[in-house]
Amino acid sequence: MNKRLNRTNRNYIIAGLCMILVIMGVGYAAFQSQLKISGTSNIASNFLVKITDIQSSVQSGQASDAEAPTHTDTTATFKTNLVSPGDSMKYDITVENQGNIDAVLESIEINDGNNPAITFQTSGIENGDELQVSQSDVLTVIVSYDSNVTSQPENTSSIITVTLNYKQKDGTGGITPGGDQTIGGQEVEIVESGDGLYKDTYEEGRLIYRGQNPNNYITFNDETWRIIAKETDGTYKIIRNDVLPYRPFDEANHRNTENNSYCDDPRYGCGVYAAVDGTFSSQSGSQSGTVTEDSSIKIYLNDDYYVNNINSTAKGQMTSHLFNIGVVEWLDQSGAEADSIEKNIAGEKKYQWTGNVGLVNVSDILRASINPPCTSCTSVANNVFESGTSNCDSNYLFEIPDMTAYWTINAVSYESGGGSYDAWYAFRDSGGVGVDSYRAYAGGYLFAPLPVVFLKSSTTLSGSGTSEDPFTIV
């Protein structure tokens, strides 16, 4: 996987997702250990369906909010303490259709986490329910410490998910795909070839810019950025058009194995962007463990860069957003032909972090190319190594000024095992362009951060998006 550095001799769905991670306390005397519950409800909407409120209330016992529930247009987050069996909390999450087309709930999927100590109920929204324009529905989630539990459960954690799958409803009651295809309120042509704005073939309702130099320039924070995508929730994912000074993804020995068992060789850093609840693992399960601390690059981007280098106007234009930080796996056993962008996306979405500033996904880089052979991270890296062919050229994300290599947000693992200390990066040199992995502790004169943020779904733009007339937020 590190051949690139050595060879060059360089130094239409709306998905409402409720995730409740239950961590049961140790020590069970008199049932006074606490269950600490963290939950997130996520909405991904391509026709302005938003989360507009979250309210909590004690159902029974000594249950309480560890922190006040919060929400954005796309996420609702809560943290709860349950003290004894029989305790329960209720969360009412309001979802509103602020678009101009009716929606209907096509299906609801529930995964209860298979922990008998935790009981879980949802109500208020059912299959077939319509969500008409200007209408709101309330999803009620009740999480309880099972009153029948009489001894310390062996299973002390659980992840519970609820997914609401909406689609647009036409005038005859049928389901139709589609969505808002404007960029900042402007009509922008959807193309099927060449540079420009495309429908994302991997995520219905998402719009992405592709090609060598599409008209996706935008002025943000008094700087030039590029629009990567209009997300299904209406937000805009944008990336800075100039790299920041070189720095490691994760400094050596920043996270030790005592608190982060996934990070099995911290001398070289760890490739996971942010702390996660429960176990972090690759898709194949070849690498797994805990990650309880953030990477040094995440801390820098959110505690230093965001605070000191993004002005107050720009902060008001941004929204805290979900980033997909899961593993993109190198298929070194089944081979490049077994890999795909779909598999890469699934790996990225397995773990998520919500915050202000992140990095680009591996799949964003692959999808931005209009070169048909750009099919997966494994095939891209293999081809550059073995034949010098740049399968993912014709891609503006390799046209960053002064770019040598920049980090992505995704961890690396190998199908055969290992790789916790690697992170994916994008590179450009005399041998071509592509994605590869390297030790997370590396920085020096090669690897740089390239910040990614999300603009609010209410963003209105002027301008044409060219480098001479970039989009401007109005």
C-alpha cells in the first residue's frame, strides 16, 4: 500500500436514523450502576424534509438527560442516564416537510441491537404515512432499562437503529424519485458527460460536480473553495481550494492502546478521524477495537482552524454536519476486481461523526472523476503502481493548487488484516494521480489537510461558479 511514497522516493430516499448506543456501567450493587445512552436521529432529505425539534421527558424512575437534547436540520442528538431497572426516557423528534412536494413513508426498518437488558419502542410514524407539504410528524423513541433484569447482564452495550425511508409522492399516489436540482436557488444544468453537475448514481437525490474543471467555484471565508456536492438534505459540501500547511493525520503516540485498542501501533499514529462509541472495525472484521479519542488532525481542524481561521460570517453560513469516517478497505486477498465504489461508500458510512470541519471522503474523489475506469480505491491504487495509469484523472480534486498529497477522512484496513496506523490520501506527482495510504503520523513536506465543511440548506447563491465569477453566498 505504501508503494506510491517509496516509488517516487519522497519523504429517493429520506433516511431518518435513530442510533442509541447503550453503555452499561460496571458494578451492579443495588442496581445503582448507570446506563449511559447516546442517541442520534439523522434525516437525509432531497426535498427539504427537516428535523425541527427534539423534546425529552422522563417516563419512569430516575432517568435524566446527561445533556440537553439538541438538533440541526439533519440531526437530533441526546444523551441520557438510566440508573435502575425500570427507568425509561422518551424522545419526541419532529420531522417537517418544508418543501413543495408531498412525501410518503415507504418503509420503516428497526434494528433493536439484540440486547435483552434494553427495551426499545418507536411510535407516531408508520409505513404508508404521508408527510404533506408544511405538515410535521413526530417520531417517538422510548428507551428503557428492562425492569425484569435481576443481575448484571453479560452484554453491556447495544446499538439500536431506526431508519425511515421516505420517497416523493406524485399526484396519483405513486412514488417518484427526484428532488430539488437547483444550486443555491439557481437552475444549473444536469449533464451526463463532460465537466459539470451530475446526478450521483450511487446516492439518489444527491448532486455532485465531476470533471477536470466544472463550474463549482465558491467564495467562502473570503477564500476560494469548491462545491463537492449538494447533499440529499439540501446542504452543500465544500472543500478549500488551497491546502493548509503540512501536518500529520495523527501524531505519533497521540493515542495509546490502553484507551484505543484499535490503534495497535501508536508509534505510527492511528487512521481513525474521531472517537466512536462501541467497537470500531473494518468491513471484513479483520481489524477491530475501541477508539475513544480523536485524531490530532481532527482536534486541529475543529479547535484551532475553525476557531481562529474561519471568520464569524462564514461560521454563520456553515452547519454542523455528519461526516462518514468509516474504513475503506484494501482488498489485498480477493483482488481489485472484487472492489467497487459501492463497497467503499458502505465502509465509509459504517461509522459517522458530527461536527464542524472534516476532510474529503475517498468516495468523493472517485466519484468526481469522469474517467470510466475510476471504479474503486483498490483498482485506482493498483493501476498507478503497476502501470502508471491514472484511472481517476479528469478530476478537479486532483487540480488543487500546490498539491502534493492531502489527507482524506477515511481509515485504512487490509482484507488480510492490519493497517490501523494508515490513513487514505490523494496524491499528484509526475507518475500520475490517485489515492493511496500511508502512516498517519507522517507530515513533513508531503501530507496536508484540506478542510471540508457544510453550508446550510437555506444557502442562496449568486454568480456562475466559474473561477472568474465564483458562486457568492447572498
